[in-house]
Amino acid sequence: MASRGSAQLRKGRFSEANRIYHVTAVTQRRETVFLALQNARILINAMRAEQKSGHVTTLAFVVMPDHLHWLLLLPSGKELSTCVGRVKSRSARLINRASARRGRLWQDGFHDHAIRAEEDIVHVARYIVANPLRAGLVRSLGRYPFWDAVWL
């Protein structure tokens, strides 16, 4: 059963076709699952599979040790919650299997922000991929392997 907090995140959520969204998903208890290269790669591959299936177009992402920032374009006829749910489910199943871990990987729900027309999308993408710098994980983004952006 979803927690009261995740129900609040879904309140008023509407998937708008051809809208760009910034999605943030956090691991259970902020566990640093993605410090392991294998786990980060599994999550990235889950996002790529979602794109390959035509459910989203990934514009930028960064996988942080305990959360994901994902900038995506939602095509017509797709639901944001369904697409994010598939990535979270697939990555959790494969990471648990590969790491011999058990239990929940992700917190319930996710945070999303629909990008407004007046927002500079490249600026948003740069902000997303610069997260490892602001967090002090690396001194140069080139030294952080778990990000990508179509413009950079």
C-alpha cells in the first residue's frame, strides 16, 4: 500500500502529451545503491529500454548514489506514472537479483515537475547533470560516469 506521502505526490498529477518532465525518484531510506557501477548501469539500461519501447524520450539524466533525476519528453498516449513505474520496477528487480539483495529499492512515488514553455530546457538539463558537482562527488563532471544529455 502506498504511503500517505506518495498519495500527496500523485494528487493532481496529469500526464500531458508532448510535455517535458523533470522526474526525481529516491531510493528506500536513501540507501546509496547506485554507488555500485553495476547497479547504476542497470538503472540506466532500464531508462534506455523505456525509451527504446517508445514510451519516453530521454533528454537528460543523472544517477546519484541514492536518487535519480530524469528529464524526459512524454509522447502522446503515455502516462508518466506508468513509465516511471516500469523503470523503477525493472531496475529494482534486476538490481536485487544481481546484488543478491532483498526488499524494496525505491521509495513510493516520485516527484515530477512539468517544464513550462518559458523555461530554458538546456539550462534545466545542465542543472540536472551538475548535481554530482554540487554534491561534492567530483570536481569535474567528466569524472562522473552516470549522466547523459542530448545537448551536452
